[in-house]
Amino acid sequence: MKNIISNAYNFSDFINSGVDNRTGSYSAQIKLLSIIGNRLNGPYFDLTVGYNINNFTDIGFGRGWSLPLSSFDNVNSVLSLRNGQQFKIEWNSTENEYVTPYRKLKDIRIHYVSTPGTEQGEIKVINASGEIEFIDWKEGTLNRLYSAKGHQLRFSYTNYNFQRTLYKVEDSFGLSINIDTWSDEWLTKISLYNKGSLLKSSTIRKISGGDFKRLADATLPNREDLYFQFEYSWFNEIGMDLLLKTTYPAGYSEEVTYYERGFLMPDGAPAKYVPQVTKMIVSQGSALPIRTHTYTYSDKNYLGFASDRAYIAGEDTLFKAAQDYKYSAIETIDNEIEIQKTYTKYHLVEQERYLSKGVLYQEVNYEYYANNAVGIEYQVPQYTFLKKKDISFFNASSTSKSLEFYQFDQWGNNIEHTDERGITTISEYELSSQNKFKNIPLSQSILDRGRNVVHKKEFTYKTLPSLLDDHTFYVLKTEEINGQKTNYQFYENRQDIEVYGKKREESSVVSGTTPMRYSYTYDFNHDHLVYQVLTENGSLHYSNTEHYDFVDSQLIYKKEPEGVEVEVNYDELNQINKERLFKSNSLYSEKTYQSYIDSDNYVLNIEDSEGETTVQTYSANGHVLSMATKIGSNNTLAYTNQYDGFGQKISTTQYDNLGTRALELTTRYEYDLYGHINRTIYPSGAVEISQFDYASRTHTKGIEGKGHVISHQDEWGNTILEQYFDRADQLLYQIPYQYDLTNRLIRTETSRGAVIEFKYDAFDRVIEKETRFVGKNASESFVDRMSYDKRTKEESLTLHTREGLLGDNENTHTTIISNQYDDFGRLIERQMNGLRYQYKDYDDSNRYQSVVLPNGHSATYTYHPVLGLVTKQEISNDSSSTRSFDYNKRGLVVSDAASMTSSQYEYDAFGNPSKKTVTSLGATTENATFSYSAKGLLLSMRDFTGNTKALTYDDFGRVQQLVFGSRDATAVIDLSYDQFDRLISQHYEDGNDQIEMYLDYGINDMESSRRWVRNGQETLKMELSYDQSMRIIERKTTINGAVQTETFDYDQLGRITEFVSEGVSPPKDVVGREVVKQQFYYDHFDNITDLTTQYQNGVVNTESRIFDTDMPTRLLNIYNTHRDFSNQSFEYDALGNRVNLSQRDYQLNYNNYGQLSEIRDAQEKVIRTYHYDAIGMQSVSVDALGNIAQLYYHHDELVAIMRANESMAFSGAHSGNALTISTDLKGTKASYSYLDGTNSNLGSTSELVTDTSSSYLPFG
């Protein structure tokens, strides 16, 4: 209503778009154009046209619509600010400036000044941010806006509807926004110009509303096809024309229903009613459900009805009402969620209550500086600010609270804040000498829950004169954080106005290190800024260059230190429409972006230079609906998403084509009342739960029908206990956690009771980790100590040592890792287990190009100039170690080469491998071909031996059947799964044999048994039992009726301490002796230091293992107590590789990558040589007789071995690695391997499974 004053109108809920529960009104805002004036120096002006029901004027956009401009009404002494707030001001002759009785905060100052060169007066508004506004006292219009540094925007006006109306905003360099309200009375044109050249424009169309005009629609810049639409209705009884519906360019809309006789006015008011919104219907496009909001209000309201005060024009009635006056509003969303809000007499939210279907689940109570017992004139300046926020969470049986505390000063600075985790931030500010604002941060301290200072930042400043005479501004001079100091310098030549006040240099000083220096330069071209950062430290330096256009401040060019250049173009809406990447002035790749509205959805096409187009579809309000890939004329849908009315994704459907049929996999999501996913239903029906109960502070995670974990939190949100349950809800084990007053973890235990404690440095990095546990004979402990590079707060480890005391009082003290960094914080040396690596010759992208290995050789690396991937790797004085790689523009390897093997790769349109060709020994060439689905499921393969593999998948994308072999021998494996997607059976058939393998899972969801049935008869069975910490304590193996039982015991660190085997077929050592018992003893590096073995024949032997003190995991000697066992000693090369097998008197040689390259016997005769491909996989081996074996891989999986006149092909992980096709001079045959859960081979159909089949000791 016109001329009604209420402070409720100054809250952002009223000003911003949407329904304001406080006032029951509906507002709308549309952003059309904006500028950052004076070549990106500011000020910033955003031309946003806003509507509110209290505006009865038309300044060229239609009745009720206005611009965010500060203005002054000298008749009523009302000042309107750019943020939409309005306040009455009064002259204070003592202070010689205006004051705001209802706006107590001291973050603005208001003066009366004379306009330079005239007798006309102006209102000068100085903001705490440093911006200054000059408003014409007589006309009430904004004349000039200055940034803190003194750059200005000028505002010019014309007459429209007998009032002053803005027609131009311009800076000092020719950039302007022009508003044409006069050329056509039904159109208003808003245009952006740069030095007289039109860049973009928007059009506002108006229609008649009787004796006034309505804003009908507003186009986006240079896009007449994209526009906002508005619909209104005239309410005759109250004489108001109200906005009812806003439709956005993509189809999203908000439509409200008003009750004309809404809020009752207090006695003496100029009107009886003020309308109120009772319903809002939100249409989110055809892809999302319509959302309905309904609103109800208390009789008491923001206007003061039923208060003890009568209406007084020009005042907020409630400001002097009784202290207990409250009013409320209820918002109900889709008849499900109810939000109740209660407001005080000062229009502050006192309480929010959230209900779901009538049940309260959250309540928020607010405490402010405002004292409701006194009038506005007695309130402190910060009366609208929070002092306390109290959140309560409810469930059927419990309640919990979360508290936050605040302190604000009279300038609105948050000087103290204690968050919900009990951490307090204290900020100190300094009073500026000129404007009396206390807005200069001096320090910020972080206090733990005991109010001990754990972090502190301190700042100093320098004052520079503003470009606006008689004003100054502050620039940061130093910043010190926990002893690390950064100095800043700025451009101070006031005559060079474009760079004046910008940062020129930044240098970081850390005790004991060379300062890191950053230098900033700014070159102002005719249409863009060239911004360059030079980073220096000692003799090291590199630079980055970026270009920004003056109009929209968009990044249009970037040059990386290594010379890669990126050009970016934008469309009229400032969306990227093209990216081009250059190297050495040549175009390397290009991406184009095209967007359009399809129905009520937004579609974005991204096409790369390889011809592939990604099509992304969004809803009218920005939710991702689908993604597809378009290659040529083929459009392949990847996924679609569905959402509920709250915009929460409720399902994702993945699409794939398996050749013979389409595959659709839908995952569904359910949410708790706080918008967090609490149930995920996978395509197979498995349900993952992640339920957080805020009232009991517990978090339950797991799979329905399986075991689960319950995490318990303390009042600060720290997990203090994790409990692990089996599927019968029986507790298996629990892990406690303790925290310090900063909420850092300081103590926990393992599942078996070992204690681990932590200490931290000032940057919250772990500097000490102590582990205590009960060993074999006594309590033991060891401490890991870590230190870090001073230049960074990141985890730049410089030293990691371990020390402690073993149970036999033997001391441990060893350096595990030692790192050194250069002045840029880049790793230049690492010593690990006694081996020293040096990293040298970093390029401008901070990639090392050379590594000096522990043996003195240098490994050098060459990188792709754009992709950054290694293209060549060489070892000094060793040409056989050279590896090279070539890539396509997508970063996929197209060829690689090593000394004995080279490979070429081809791909399908989706980037899946389609062919691999391998050339070995420079002559032998084999290839494999592949067929994949769009989503990367392998459909078929012809491997390097000529065997084929065909896979079919079930309705949930799991391998259902694998057919493997050739016309000479073919095997089929069928696989079955349970409801949790776990393998439960395999059925194998090759024409000669039928094998069924069955898997069972125990109550703890671990594998409990695995058995095999061959041609109808059970041949092998393995049963497993576990302790409560999920470690195997018994393994029972039955082979053709013979049972072997093995038991295991562990220490508190989970290491095996004892192994016992009982039965007719105990495992054997390397020379065939049957083992019935083993006992293990460890040092603090998990090395087995003593191993006592008891054999079937009664022999007992203890191995004592001696490790290098400098390289704690390097085994030097084994000494045996029994005379039948020979002692052993071990030697190593400079790379740390073991070079002897003393039991066989073999010598081992390695290449410079640490890979075994040769085995020789005692007479130096070569037993076998090995060669590797470019990715480090063994590709060729040659035995003493010259027989060659060639190994072939798909990705990193071995798929074939070929020798003269024989080959072996492997089915791989799709069949659990169980299937092999062997070809030799006798023919081709298929075989099935009996594999345990660790893929250890227990036997196969190629040999009879007997009680002497493979069995294993604890360490394999």
C-alpha cells in the first residue's frame, strides 16, 4: 500500500523474488544487463528490474517496477538504498550529518554537501564497503556512484510520467547502459554500448492496464526469442494492480493467488485491508511435478493490527507496541511439509518449526540483540543481529540440540561466533580514521572448545588517497598466519588511474626459507585487460597470462606457462559458445557450444573437434534431465534423471545397447526430511541405507538384509563410536574415537583392541602417531613422527620416522621417508627405505623431467605439450629401457613402444578399444579385436590366439554367460547372483566336463563356503569361519572326503601369530616337508622376525630373520635352529632388488625400472630372460634353450601366452579367472580351475583333484 511504512519491507525476503511469509507479498526481479565500470575497476552496476506491491509508480518499465538505485524523498525525508531498504532520516546538528532512527546500524554515513560548481545540494551516502553515492537533494535521484578507490559511474535522467527517470549509466571510458523510454510508449529498450557501439540490448514490452501500463514481457540480451512474461489482476476493492504470475524464459513459472481482504490494518490507517498471498503454484517444466505452496497468517500481523498502538503515518506501528506482540505465518508445501514462523514486534524471526504430515521434526529458536521491552529509540545499533541460534531435532523418543552463538558490534561486524561444533572465531576490527567505520580487520583467532587459541591471523594496512578527493582507502600490507608472513605491495601512482590501488607484488616469508614472490602486471588494451602473474623464488620463475574483456569481465584468453593457449568466445547471454586450444600457434582442438530451448527444457550441445557431440538437457529450473552422445546422425542416450517437486533426484536410468537388446538400469533414491539421501534402491533390488537420526545423533549405513554400521556422534558432531553388526543385528565389534577440544581425532582403537593416538601441528597435520598393542609376550608400542615443509599448509611431508620398544626391549628407530623440496615447494629428493631419488628439471607446469635413480642412472621424461601425458621415457646409458607413447586428442594411447614390444590401439566412437596390435621381437605381430557397448561393457573379443570370448548380460548388467574358445574347443560358464549382486554359482561345461561351483555367505556377509561339483560328484569344498573382527580363524578343506582343518590366530594389529593344520594333507614348504604348525613374530615394520615351524615328522625349526637397520623392510639373513635347514643371506642391487636366491644359488638381474630381467645360475649361465612392454607388463620371456614365450594383455589383464606350437588363452575376470583354453601339438582343450576367494589355484580339470592338490601356507 502506498505510503505505508514498515520495517518488514526492508528484509531481503520482501525484496527478493518469491513470496515473503512475513508480509504475505509476492515480488519479482529480473536481471537484464550489468557493467563493471572503468575497465574492470568498478563500480559494478547491475540493471535488475524489480517489482513489489507497494510501488505505484511507473519509471518506464510498467507500474510497480523499479531499478536498484539509491534515492531520496526530501518531502518525507525517506532514503532508499540500492539494496531495496528504505529508512526515514533526520538531521543531527550535533554530528552535522543525517541519522536513521529506524536503521540503527552504523554501516552507512549520510551527509549533506554542495554539488561541485553549483548551488544545488546533494545527499552523500558513504557505505562501510567504501562505496560513495551522491544523490540530488531536490530531485532525489542518484547522480554518481564511486568505488572505494574513487572510480565513478555517472547516472543521467530524463522526464517520464512527470518524474525523473534514468536513461543512462556510464563510466569514464565509454561503457554505458542506455534506457530508452521515449521512442515508443509501449516499448522500453535497454542497451549496452561501448564507445558508441551497440553491443547488446533487451526489450521491455508493456500493455495497457487501464490508466496505467503493465510490464508484459522482457527479453534477454539480443535474444528476442527468450523472455520473461508477467500476468496481473486488478483488485477493485483495494485499488491495487497485483502481479500474479511470472514465467521465465525456459518455462519455469510462479503463479500466486491473493486474498484481497488479507491483513487488517490498525486503527487510524488509510486503508482497511492489505492483500496477502494464500497460494503459490510453482511449475518447474514438464519434467518435474508442480509444487504447491499455501499460506495462512495470524490475525496479528506486521502492520500492527490488534496491537496497543494506533496507526501513525510515516512510522512503523509495531516499533512502539507492547513487547509481547507477535505475529506468525504458516507455509505448507504439497500438503506435506509445514513451516511455521513466528515474528517479533521488530519483524525478526523468533521461531521456525518444521513439521512433516503434522509431526514436528525440527525447531529453530533465535535470540537477537533487540530488546522487545523498549521502543526503537532505545535499541542498540545491532538490534536486528543474532545472538543465539538454537536448533532442536525430534524423533519419537529423543531430542537433541545444536547451538550457535554470535556477537556483533554496532557496525555490523561479526566479532565473535561459536559454531555448532564449539569452535569460536574472534575477529578484531580497527576504526577507520576518516569515515568512523570500524571495518578494518586486524586479527582473526580460532579458539577451541576450551577457548584456547589454536590459529591466529593478523593483518596490517596502508592508507592510499582515493581518486575521489578528500577520501582514502585501505590496502592490505601484511598478513601473518601462525608464523607465516605475507607482504603485499600495490601500485601507488595516482596518475595511472587504471592500475592505481591494484596489487603489484606479494611475497611470502617463512622462517628458514627463500621468500616466494608473485608479481602482478595489468595491461589495458582497447577492449580487454591483460593480466599476468610472475611467480619467482630465487632463480626459479614462471608466469601465467589471462585476458579479460572489459564489457562482461569474462576470461577470453589464457596462456599456460608451457605455452598452451586457450581462446574462449561467449554468446549474448555470457555463456561459452566456443573454446579453442592452440600450441605453437597451431590449432590443436576446438569445442563448440550451442544452446536452445526445446519445449520447456534447456538443451546444450557440446561438439568437440573429433566430431562427437554431447547433448545435455536441463529442466526449466536447471536440473540435469538427460545426457546423450551424438556421433554423426546417431544419438545414443546415456542416462535420464527424474526429480520430485522439491527438485530432489528420485531416479537415474542408465541406458546401454548390448547388441541384441537394450539395457535400462534404474537406480532410485529416497530422502529424509532434511534433503539427504537415506535409501538407494539399485537396479537389482539391493537397498543401501544411509540414515542419519539428528535427534539421537546416530548414522546407520549398510545394505538392507546384510550387516550394517551405526555411528554415534557427540554434541559437536564428532563420531565417537562405530558399531559393526551382522545381518542378525548381533554386534560384531566396535571402534571408539576421542577428540581434542579442536575436534581433531586424538585416540582410537582397532577392531582387536590396539590403541592409536595422534598429535597435530598448528596446521592440523598429524605430527605424531603412537600405536600401542599387546604383542606375543608383552605390551609393545611404536611412534610415527612426521614433519612437513614450512612453505605450505598442505601435506608436504619432509620426514617420517618410526621409533619404539619391542617386547624383548629391542629399540626401533628408523627413517621411513625423507623428502626435500625446492623453493617452489616441489619435491627434489626422496629417500625411502634407504633408496635416494632426485627429481630435477621441472618444466613450467611443475612436472619433473628427470629423476636420478638410486643406481646413478637418470630417467628422463618428455610430455605431450597439451595433454601433459608422458610421451617418452628414457634411462641414461640404457637404450633398451626407452619407452614411448602417442595419443589421440582425447588422451587415449594410440601406440606405445618398448625395446622388444610395440602396440597400436584403435577405438570405437565411444572411446572403447576396438583393436590392439602387438609386435614382439621386431617381427611377430598378433592382434586382438573387441566389441563394446556404449557404456563400456565387453560384448565380444577375438584374442591374440584366435580364441573368441562372447559375453551376455542379465537384466541388471551382470555377466550371465561367457562362451570362450574356438571351433576345436569351446567352454561355457553360466553365472548366478543373489539379491545383493554377489556371485553365488558358476556352471561350467566344455563337452567333457561339467562343473558347478557354489558360494555361500555367512551371517557376517563374508564367504562361508565354496564347493565344487564335477560331473555330479562333489570333489572339493572349502569352509571358512571368522572371529568378530572378520578375520579367518578356521579354514576347512574337504577333497574327495578327506578333511584338512587349519586354524589362525592374530595379534591386536591383525597380524597372524599362529597357524595350525590338522588332517591327512597338511601344506608343504618349498622342498616338500609337511607343515603342521607355524608361529610368527614381528617387528614394528610388520616384518616377520622369527618364524617357528613344526613339521609332521616332529622336526621344529625357528627362522630368525635379520633386516637392514637403514632399510627396515630389507631382509639380509635367515638363521635356522635346525641343522637340516641351511642359513641364507641376501644381496641387493642399487635399486633395492634382491639379486640372489641362495637356496638355488641363482643370480637375479633387473632393469632400471626394477623389473626382473635375467636369471643366471652359479656358472653364469642364463636360465631365463624377461622383457616388458611400455606400460611395464612382462611381454616376452626366453629360457635357456632359446624357447620364447610371448605374453599378451587387454588393459592390465593377461589374456594369452604363446610359445612355439602352443598357446594358452585366459578368460579373465569376467569368469573369475577360472577358464583356460590350451593348444599344443596334441590339440586344443578347455580347462576349469578351482580358485579360492584370493584367486589361489587349488587344482583344475586338466588334472585329477586329489588330497595332494594345491594348498597354501598363511603367506602363500
